[in-house]
Amino acid sequence: MPVPLNAFVDVAKVWFTEVLGYLINDSVPVKPNYAKGATPSDIDLICKNPDKNLKKISFSDGRSISLKQNLLV
């Protein structure tokens, strides 16, 4: 059952889908580690791009990063 996401995850989801063309799955259950207590984090988004080419993102200061076909956010 999906849980309501925060605004940052909603913006990231739209950016990955609308700008970069990724397909998103946002209802990913994560089994907690009961030995250590409650887990503080989880997988918010699983992103898969049907295009096999790397996506490149350029920033205004000249830096750039390449995104692979499969991403965990």
C-alpha cells in the first residue's frame, strides 16, 4: 500500500519522469531489520529508463553527472 510522499520526492518523481524519461515505481515495501530496531530509511523511488543510453545532467557551474538506466532514490 503506497504511503503519501513528501514534496521533495514528488518533485524528484516528476523531474525523473517528465524531464529524463524514467519510469518510476514508488510503492516499494522494505522489510525492516528487527535485530537493530526500526530502519530510519527506505527506498523512495525505483527508476528505470527504457532508453539504454546514459542520461547526462549538466549544472550551471560546469559540473556534470551521468545517470545509468536503473536508479534507486
